Amino acid sequence: MTLRAIFKPQVNEAIKKGKCDIFVQLNFKMFKEIEGEFDKNDYPAQKTIMMEGEDKNGTYEYDLEFDYPYGTYEMEVLWDLKGKATEEEQELKQLPESETKFLIF
């Protein structure tokens, strides 16, 4: 199954202008019927993936598409300022309420 997240920020200037890294946190549970067909180590129950951003006329748009086996999932978009070298340095935060309406899953 292909999962996709699109985010087109409109309110927060730092997020809108590409000064932040945007991540999708995926919580996933594979359907029991197909567990034998896939290696669970390849599809962890929780995974954080950075979205690719592209400047579209001065405002960044973020897009992420990936394939996962069929199952149940929840996705949450998080952010932090750019330039954090390691995962330990990152302080991922929830998107401001004003930006969540610009998410498409």
C-alpha cells in the first residue's frame, strides 16, 4: 500500500520559508493475515521519516510517499529548526494548530 503525506504550510513564517525540517511519524501495525509475507524488521511499528521540501514561489511544500504492507497506521507531522546534526539533538514538536489544516494524508 502506498502512503503519502503532503504539507503546504501557510501561517508560520519559519515553517513556510523552509527554515525547518518536517517529519512524519508513522505508527504502524501490519495485518496478521500477511505477517508471514513480510519481515517485521523491515517495517517497524514506529518510524520517523523526514519529508522532502521544495521551494514553490517563496513558500515551501513538503511531500513524502512510501510503500508499506497493508495494515493500520496513524501519521503525525512534526517539525524542528534546521541544522540539528543528530536525532538526539532534535526536539520534534507538533505542528501549530493553525498549520494542521494544510496537511493532506
